[in-house]
Amino acid sequence: MVIEHEIRNGELLWVKNPFTGVATYFTHVHKKRSGFTAALEPVLPSAEEQQRCDERRRGEMAAAIRVCPFCPGNEGATREEVLRVTAAEVFGGREGDSWLVRAVRNIIPRIPEACTGGHNESYVVIEDPRHFIDAESGCDDLLYSGMLPVEQFHALIAADVEVARLAFRNSAVHAVLIRKNQGRESGASQPHVHNQVIGCDRPFPVVEREAEVTAARPSVWRDTVEFARGRGLVLHERDGCVAYFCPFGTFPRSYDVVCLEERARLVDLPAARRETFVTLLFEMVRLLGAMPLDYEIHDGFGVPLHAHVNARQYAYSNIGGTLNLPAPMVSR
């Protein structure tokens, strides 16, 4: 059974999400101009004004690091630490015991403690000790996940897996979700790079829905991959895992990473098998760079191991169960 869609004159006109039923129509929305912004002529500051601006910016940056709970030196501002990975463990050498990746309990549980046996099973995993990129020039120059060395991203997901195992030790936890938010537009409450590991007493609704559709239509994931392949949307493919632009994602610019034959939980996968999945996920994160994004890793409950990666930069409108995307995004 193929993915429902329509092609006219060789161009993809619409495609329906097999999991939600939402139809995406490909139009020329990129030609639409916003009436909310007005172009302003740039005004060049004088040397004195530039110097004052630079001094103020340096002060703001120092203040941001001083109060950030995820920066080194502020460890006491977080809940208790549950895991620490050092730079020496990831890169070798003699880096001392300073942390590179650090996991702590979330101050406010994403799932109420009453649902998980009275214990807080929501965790924050800090991806890097740096707040800003190296040689930053302003307060907007925040570090982002796509800048991490690939070895560090693998160490990050391995840390997520260990924290997930910790959550699963709680008999009230039956599902764990790894979730990343980057940027205020994605819902992140902290600019310092981090992701979350969240334990829940029941399957997460989106994963449960994916499992229901998969049970009723076992070929749905392969159908989706083949549809993406036929439209030239596959970006990377390795050892049974495929990364592709998803034309019916939750947001206009969405990508999926799917390991078609892996139905095990991420915590149960051998590290060598997990490596392929994480490598492709990192490629998608690096592709999106500094723009606001989120990703979720879904596993278990009858679905193949997969991740949904969404860019939050592009506006969209859901009207009557339809989305609009720019036609050139799927032009061949």
C-alpha cells in the first residue's frame, strides 16, 4: 500500500501523513511577503559608540555565564547530578576530571512524580560546558548541538541511554523519551545546549499512535522510505538506517531517521548497532545548524527505532487538517 499523494505534471501536489491523516499541500508560499516587518536602513555607529557597545556586550556575556545553571562553577544551581562524562573519557589525553557531559534531575518533572511512583524521572543532560561558541562576537552566538564533535554527540546519546536505564529501574516507569529543544522558538527554557530524558508510566501518545498504525499496516515505514526515495528525498543511508526529508512532518522542515529492522528499545541495542543510528541523527542536527530545532527518539512498543527532527524556523498554518510547504522543497 503506497503513501497517499498526488502528482500532476511531474510535481508533487499533496501527500497525506499515514499516522495523523494531515495532508500537506505544496504551494508557492515562499512568494508571500510578511507585513509584520519593515526594512530599515542600517546606521553605522561611531567608534565611541561601537566601543561602548562592545563593552556592554562583553558584560552581558559574562553575566549570562555567571548565572547560567548549566555552566561550570554553577553546579550547585541544579538538582543532584546522576551522571558525568569527562573530556578525557571521550577524547583521551589528560583533561583531568572536568565534565564534558553532565546529567541532573529536572527541577520540574515533565511527568508528575505522582505518575512515576512518587519519584522524579525527568532528567536534563547538559551537552557541553560551553555556553557560547568559541571566538563569539555577541550574545546571540550560542553554542548549538551541530557544532559538537561527532565523538561528543555519540557520548551524549550514550549518556542519555544510561540515564534512561536509570529511569527504567523505577518499576513505575514503562516508557522513556529522549527529547531535544534548541532555541526559544522550540520551547527551550535554557539557551545552554541540553536535551532531556523523560520517564513515563505509560507509552507516550505519539509513539502509541505510531505503534497502532504500524500494527494495522506493517509496511508503513518501508512505504514511507520508498516514497522519499522515489522523490529524491533520501539524504543518508547506512546499514539499514535511512535519513530523509519527510514531506509530511509535524513542521514544514522535518527529517526522519529510521532503522527499519530495529524494533528494540534504544537501551537494549548494542553500542555498535546504536552507532549507525546516532551518526545519521547527528547528520540531521548538523544540517540544521544553529536554527531552532527539536528532535525526539521513539523506540519500543512495536515501532522501528526512529527519530523525528524538526526545524522551527519556518512558519506554517494548520487549517482543516492541512499544512502548506513551499513547492521547491520537494522539486526534483
